[in-house]
Amino acid sequence: MHDFNYKHNNLYCEAVSIEKLAEKYGTPLYVYSRNTLISHYRKIKEAFGSISPLICYSMKANSNLSICKALVKEGAGLDIVSGGELYRALKAGVSPKKIVYAGVGKTEKEIETAIKRRISFFNVESIPELRLINKVAGTLGTQQKVAIRINPDVKAKTHKYITTGHGENKFGIDFETAGKIFLERARYKNLNISGIHMHIGSQIVDSEPFIKAMKRVVGFIKYLETHGAEIRWLNIGGGLGIIYSKERPQTAKEYASAILPILKKIKANIIMEPGRFIVGNAGVMVTRVQYIKETPSKNFAIVDAGMNDLIRPSLYGAYHEILPVRSHSYLNSKDVRVFDVVGPICESGDFLGKDRKFVGLKEGDLLSVMGIGAYGSSMASNYNSRLRASGVMVDGSKVKLIRRRETYEDLIRAEL
Ligand code: LLP
């Protein structure tokens, strides 16, 4: 599953002791395993080997340059959602032909830059956006490929903030409107409307919503083809769930065997945009217990990482396993105590885990918050004027600093 394992009661990332990393680089610290990252990318690639899709890693999950570069080197494309992500994607050295651009609010400037940089596709989310891309492409004297993002109106059975393919979500275009766009595509002279995109949500653990959505979309593609519109590309999005606690998500192979028979009914080339599946289990956040605070109602382990470093528990009530870096499992189990693991931020919502059991936990101990590779550092902020943490990537016994800790000067750099 991942490369974070205990050796003689000490947590390691690949061949490197996490305790040593914390001593050298300080805490909080994001630690990534290169092997876990790459092996998850390969799992998808192999599961879909029979159709060789273009796998565009969804860089919103973790847009650190070294992480993107490692995947680009493996052959991945990138799924972007902003001018900032385009900037990072190009810095990561991806070929623009492997960039797809989604998002409901692309600005004219962002569209212009992306067209000039010759990205592959815009995944278009509304008619006004389609008109704007057509206009900008015309001004630049070029033809731009676009895919229409369909909202297939399925419930994805995940947290309500991260479903995107239900009728009431802001994403995508309903079938009827999309049908009209394709049939009237000649109106958009500067566009090559040749693809369909869908993405129904994130952290989806069973294949059923994917199957349902894909059947609808494939049926729609057939309908369009009988009306003379050729669909050359189908982008099936991301959304594959991972294990945070007791979920049993479909594996890449199970996902592939569930949907390949549907995808093989059409001729379109397949693009996919997994984020979490690739990077989620490849990272942990190491934090040090600052204080143990006992109150009449609770024990708190106050650590040096907070909701600014990992917002998922506060924002979605997400569960992340929290392990002691030095395992105390050999101690007498009478020493088990229950703690809320909380950060230093001035909000009651600033917690990393609630009611967690530890043996002999004390001030100065290191904890490892698991599964933070996706939507961990990429959602970090400077709230409470806290410095964003550093990150390292481990490759066997080698360690590379991939983001330095911010300084106080960084905090005010953009202020006038
Ligand atoms: N493609 C599109 C168009 C997306 O909007 C997303 C994620 C992905 C691909 C990648 O989805 P993934 O394979 O990672 O599930 N911050 C939330 C997750 C938000 C996902 C947003 N869109 C979280 O921490 O759970």
C-alpha cells in the first residue's frame, strides 16, 4: 500500500528514519515516499494498459514541483485548474500537449495564456465559457480543442463538498444543453469541439457511481455519433478513493475491469485525471507534541501542526490515522490514554484527530499523520501567520528537500 513502516518500533519512510528527518528538518514536516508515488501511478497505468490512456495527474492534489516532475518523468500529463497551475505545470517540464484545463471560472487572461502555450484541451463548463474561448482563440488566430464537461447527474456517495457530478453542483453541463452545443458546433468557428469530459467527485470508494455515469456518457456519445458529431476524446476524470481508515476502495484493477467494458464500446481515446489515488498515501505529516493538556473533560495532545498545515479534518471531518513515530506498542497497555490531537491555531475546529488512543504519549514525542499526500500541503495556508512547513522526498535511502520552510519575510513578501 505504502512505504511507511515500523522497523524496530521506529517509523521509517522507505529506508529513512522519520525521527532523523524530524531532527534534521524540524517539524511540522511533510514526508513523501517517491516509491509510493510512482507505484500508484504505475498501478493505474498497468490496469488500463489495454487502452493506453493519457493519465493527467490532477495537480491540485499536490502541486509541488518535485512531485509533478517525478510523475511527468514517468510519462504523466497534468490536469490543471488555474493560471498558477499552468505556470507550475510548465515549470515541471510537462509537454503542453499533455495538459488539460478544467474549472468553472477560467478568466480571459488565463484562457489566453493557456492557448498561447498550446495546451491540449480546455474542459468547458458553461456556454459563456465556450463563447469566451472561441473569442480568444479567434483573436489569437488559432483553433483550440475543447471537451465539454458533462454533469451526468449521479450521486457519488462521498462528502457533500466533494461531489461534482450531481445536477445541483456547479460543475459541467447537462446532457440536453451539451447535445445542442455539439449539434450547433459549427457556430464556434475557432473551436474544435471533439471531446467529452466528466468528473463526478472525489474519494469515491465503490465503482457503481462511476459505472452509472460512464454508461450515461457513453450512451450520449453514441447518440452524438448517430447525429454526425465525432467524439475523439473522452476524459473520465479522477475520483478514485483511497484507504484512510476502514474503507475498502476499489483497486485500480477493479476499477479498470468495471469500466473498461463500457469504454470499449466507443472509439474515443481515453484521458483520466486521478489525483488522490496517486499521491494520497505517498505522504505523511510529522508533528511534535508540544504540550499534554488535561482538562476535566478531555486530554489534549497539542502539536506543532495545525489546520493551516492540514485542513481536511476541520473542513470535511476527514479521518487521518495518527501514529507515534516511535511506537510504544511494547509498553503495558494499561498506559493507553485517549487524546484529541489539536493544533495551536485559535479555532476550536483546529484538530487533526479526535479521541485517538496512544500508549505513554508525552510532550516532545513525534506523531505521524498518515495519508496526507493529497490535499494536504496543497491546501495549506498561512492562517494565524504560521509559516508553511517544509517537505522532503525520500527515495530509498536518499532524501531531498522539496520545499523549504517559509520564513517571516516570506509572510509579508507580497504586502505593500
Ligand atoms: N479532475 C477534476 C476536474 C477535479 O475537480 C478533481 C478534484 C480531480 C480530477 C481529482 O480528483 P481525485 O482523483 O483527487 O479525487 N480537497 C478535497 C478534494 C477535492 C477534489 C476536487 N477535485 C479533499 O481534501 O478531499
